[in-house]
Amino acid sequence: MTGTTAKAYLYERLMEPLRGCKGLNIYRHDLMHRVMSMPDLEVRERLEHLNQLGHKS
């Protein structure tokens, strides 16, 4: 998985529980900016942590 793909996947995983919530445009923009500015290694570590918590992939 490339760094960009991992970042997109992490963003989607973090946004999944918030689908359908209104008024989150600022939060979405901030979250996307934060994820895209993370180093690739940190993104992979966070994805691994989500997997260890038992979230679906």
C-alpha cells in the first residue's frame, strides 16, 4: 500500500463512524489536512492500531 493510499484509507476509516452527521465540514477538512500531513510510517502505525482494536478492515 503506498503512502497516499494508506492516508486515504486511514481518513475513510476515521470518517466511517461519522457518516450521516450534519455540520461536520470543518471537522472533515481539518481531519483530512491532519492525515495528509502525517508521515507515512505514522499512518501505517495508526492503521495497525485500529486493526488491533478490532475494527473491520
